[in-house]
Amino acid sequence: MRLPLPALLLTGMLLTAVGCQETTVRGREGREMSIGIPRSLSIQRGHAQTLDVIVTRTNFNEGVSISVAQLPSGVTAEVPSGPSTAEKVTLVFRAKASADLVQGQTVRVTADGPDGMQSIQYFNLAVTE
């Protein structure tokens, strides 16, 4: 069975949306930056968990600064200090033994690049017993 082109395009877009979470922004002179992160992360109280941020650059090599916001009480994020030129930036999330128990807490990850380019992505965080 052959699907018409619009159906194939829609199917491809749905698979992409389900399989990955990525945001692309465009800057001057053909510069582009995108970040990709998992949709969710779960941490047990008193433990740590890593999350990889994939940074894709087009037409530039400058560093990108990563920041994290909207964490629940008792959870911290270790992010590189200053801009990174790496393609994969690993963040470490730590939940204290007394961290708030949460399900589906929306956490914001921001990448700031050159020329004011900024890419924002969100993931759901669970802190469990």
C-alpha cells in the first residue's frame, strides 16, 4: 500500500516528535543551533542521575552555555561553568535525601550561543523514594 506524500510527511513528523525532543534556532549568516534532550528523568532521593544535552552547531564553533531552572526543592543541577564547545554536555542532577517527591515536574534547560541565539527545551523530572 502506498501512502500519499502528505501522509508520509505527517507520519515522519509524528515519529520525529515522539522519538526525540529537539529545538533549533537560527542566527545571522546561516548560523543554527539545536539542543536535544530526553523527555524525562527520574532520580531517587539521596542519589544522582545524569542527563546528556546534545548540541548541534551549523556555521559556528563558539561555545554554548547551558543553564537549568525550575528544579524542585532539594534537587540541584551541576552544569559546566562557562561556554562549552562539546557536542554532548552532561548535566548531573542530585536529589538530597530530603528532596521533595515529585512526578512530572517541568524543568527548563537553556542553551545560550553567540549572537543572542537561545534554545530552550523542557523535560519532566520525577523524584522518587
